[in-house]
Amino acid sequence: MKKIFFGLIILSLLSFSFKSYFDNQKSDARVNQAEGLYVFLQSTPLREYEVLGTVKKTGFVWTGQPEEMYRIILRRAKKEYPNCEGVIFEDIQMTHAMCIKFK
């Protein structure tokens, strides 16, 4: 009886470990933060969120480097939407981003 009981326990533990292994998909990832915001570049979060608004790059950028445009958008997002928890850059040019708050 003990062998059957321990066998069932081991089988249940193995089934939970396999389930968690197969739940992860190739597209799952950890998201980095910059300036206190989660940054999604050409991707969207799996968790539900609401869109607070959109920020756009305005004015002249001296160097035109992607890093400079990236920082401008992030700073503007924090300023215009204080409740913003993350930004979604939909295009590779990084000229605008959606500000989001997780539910």
C-alpha cells in the first residue's frame, strides 16, 4: 500500500513539472526595464493592460541615434502619463510608443 501511495505522489509531482515545462513557449521572455518602465519593442505583454495614451517624438534630435530617440520617448512617457508602467514600441523607428498600465 505504501508503494502505491508513494508511486502516486511521484507521478503527480512529475506531471506538475512536465506541465510547467510545456507551458513555456518559445515566444515567452523576460522584459527589461529602462527608466523604471517595462519596454516592449515590437512585442506585446501577455498580461492584460490598458492603454493610457501615445507619446510621440517631437522636435529635432541632434544625433538621430536610436538610443537618443528611445530615451526621449521614455522620459516623455513618464512625464505625460505618471501612472504609466510600460511602453510598447510598435515600429522599429521608435518615433512613438503606447503607454500602458497593467490590470
